[in-house]
Amino acid sequence: MSPSEGAAIFLIFGGGFWVIRPVAAAIAKRIAGEHRRPGIEPAERDEILDELQRVREELTELAERMDFAERLLAKQNEGGRLPP
């Protein structure tokens, strides 16, 4: 075997090992039960729910303000429609 053939074989097997090693590690973790489970942490979930509640409160307040503004505009328009 010539040195160039030896180097080619070394590169092929080394490259194959370099590519397959992360896949084999992931499979080993999965078998061992160390894989990540989908979803979020309970602390993150609580933060998200709190933020959602704040957004809902702000949206409710904004809707109330918009209703108030619409009523004021409607009063102004009604006053202009009727002759004095």
C-alpha cells in the first residue's frame, strides 16, 4: 500500500467517524433517557402566562378607551345633525 492510499483510507475513515460520532452520541443519549423533552420549563411558562395576563388587561383598557372615544364622537356628530 502506498502512502497516498494510506492517507486516503485514513481520511475516509476519519471523516466517516467525524460525521457519525454526533449521531451515535445522540442515539446513546436517547437510549439513556437524557434527550430533551419538547416544551418549556415551568418557570418560563409562568412568566409567559403573567405577560399574557398583562397584555389582556392592557387590551381590555384600550377597548374601554376606544368605546369612550367613539361615544364622545357620536355625541358631537348628533349635535350637529339636529337644527338648533
